[in-house]
Amino acid sequence: QLDRLQALSRLESIDLIEQASSPTALAWQDESDQFAIYLYWRDSAPMLPERSYRAVSRGIECTAKITDLTYRIEPGDKTRIAGKILEQGQIAYCKLSADRAIAFAGSSGDNVLIFTDDQGAAVLGIALLHFALRRATNIVWHPTRVTKEARSSLNRQRPCVVWLTGLSGSGKSTIADLLEQELHAAGCLTYLLDGDNVRHGLCRDLGFTDVDRVENIRRVAEVAKLMIDAGLIVITSFISPFESERRMARHLIGEADFIEVYVDAPLAVCEARDPKGLYKKARAGHLKNFTGIDSDYEAPQNAELTLPTVECAPEVLANEVVDYLQNHLFIN
């Protein structure tokens, strides 16, 4: 498998994409949405577990992610090394999960899957499917009689997720708290998921590396999805610095139910505010992986709302969100 993977790694992107995009008839095949794989990473940006990537295999496009990086493999002596991310040119044995079933021909070398950029033009990684971890048909969604629509009707509101994103100190938590107070006073059923609060329980095992930030947002998005299924208006207040994870949350929750709100404040303003003293610690080197200092923040380009916290008071901005919810018929 490793020799085959290294041979594939030497091919041009166009050849790999053509090979993966061609439907292949198999004499015998099975299907699954979860696999153990060998993965060669080709992109200059590291592979982060739980990040969603576009993938193609046998002409079938899907969204896939690495759920567990079991170990890295040194190409020469095949030594196994622990690791959390996969850098360019590295090989690892991993577990993969896809959003749809992928055809699989036993343990032959034909089970190739490639990760590409969003446009399908560049190859980010090359995988060989080793074996299926679980049949996709083994687990079936169990329908229930009381639906999301029934709960929404009972609550007299249209459930949604108001996803506040912005730098530390931008005003997210203040606006989120004011927004929930306004909605609660109006008789709406709400729940606020705050970035600091969830790290006391749901995400207490996570740090602030890029890998942990990806997993943090995945967990929050899954919880928010359950809450809107219960008929609630969910407010989330998280830095959520990466566009790919905000896009994942939108896809998971659903375009119609996801409202991205960019709490916009320049880094210099946030650093001057520094209500928790975190920027000071980061500048002194006592706080690693701090967004805006030594970890990137990717500002939203197409948020439903942008709230300029330098120009307006938090109360005014919270009311802007309430107006948006009323104008788009989420609340009366």
C-alpha cells in the first residue's frame, strides 16, 4: 500500500483528478461511509482532523474528513509516529468518514480517493482505502412523529442559529447576552452557547491549537443542530476563526436556518479593550495559538449581518439582529 501511495504521489494533479473522476465498474464491490486509509498529504497547508474536505473516488464526489489520525509513517523504515496533524509530504494511517457511501473493492490497490480544493483543480491529498470500518447501511435514521415543524409551531417561532463570530474582545459575548435578553423578553424560547462556557464541560478536553479549534466548532454545530430541532432560537458566540468550519456549520445546520453575524472590530481596538488581559499575555509569549496574534482569523466575506462595534453601542447592534429576525419571519 505504501509503495502504491508513493507512486501516486508523484503524479500530476490533472492525472490524479482524471483518474479519480472516472467511474469504474467493479466485478465485486461493497460500500461504506467510513474507512481505515493510508493518506499522503500534498498541500502546503496541513491536514487537520475533523475539517471537511472535498473528495472524489470513482467519479463520485463527497465531503470527507479525517476523524482520527492514528499514526504517521516514516517512508524509509516505516516507523510509526504519533501526530495530531499531517504536514506536506507526510504519510499517515487514519480513519475517514464521508457524507455518502463510497464503493470499495476489497483490499485491491484500486481504492483511490483524492482530496481536492473547493474548485476541484488542485489535489490536497491522496488516500488508499484499506478496509471499511462500518457498513453505511448498518445505521438508519429513526424517524419520530413529533417533528421540528411541530415543535416550532408549539413554540410560535421559527428556529434558527444566530452564529456570532469575531476576534476576542470584539463584543460577541456582550451582544449575544443582550440579544438573548431581548428575545426572552419578547417570549421567544432561546439558548445561548458561549465560547468560554462550553469549555467548562462539552469541550473541556480541548485546547487552542488549530486541530482543537476545528473540533470545538464541530461539537458546537452538532449541539446547535439538536437545539433547533427542538424548536429553539440558538445564539452562538465563538471566535470560530476559520471559514471552512463556519461553512461546515452552515452546511450541517442548513442554509435556511443559519445566520452568520460578523462582529467586526479591528485587531488594534480589540487589543486596546483586552477585557480578560489575553492579548497582553499573548504578546508576552505566555499564551500560544491566540487568534489575531499567532493564529489567523479569517473574516467572513458573505455574512448575513455585519455589526461594527466601534461605531455603535452593543444595545443598538443587538436590536439590529432582532430586526433581522423579524424581517425574515423567524419571530413575530
